[in-house]
Amino acid sequence: MNWSLFFDLTVSGLTLGSLYALIALGYSMVYGILKLLNFAHGDVYMIGAFLGWYALHALGGPVNPTLTGA
């Protein structure tokens, strides 16, 4: 068993799971309070993804601080 690969996949899975949990929490909070689905959450996440991608490629910084800042 390759422990480096196991660690990388574990960190990636926890990161993606945390992102999914934040998205679900945002939807459930808005729906719980307003009783209305707000589809603007997708726009906010898309803008954050584009800003992270831009910071990673245009500024040429390392991946971990760039993702943390985004």
C-alpha cells in the first residue's frame, strides 16, 4: 500500500466533502429561513473557483496558500 497516495486521497476526500457540506449548509439555511430556494449560491461558488484558478495561474504561487486564500 502506498501511504503517500492514501494520504493524498484522504485529504482530497475530506476537502471535497467539506465543500459539499458548506454548499448544503448554505442551501438548507436559506430554505429553512425563507422557505425559498436561492439559486444564486452557485454563482458565488463559481466566482470563488474562478478567482482561485486565476490566483493559482496568474500569480504563480504555490497551490496550498493559493487555495487557502481563495
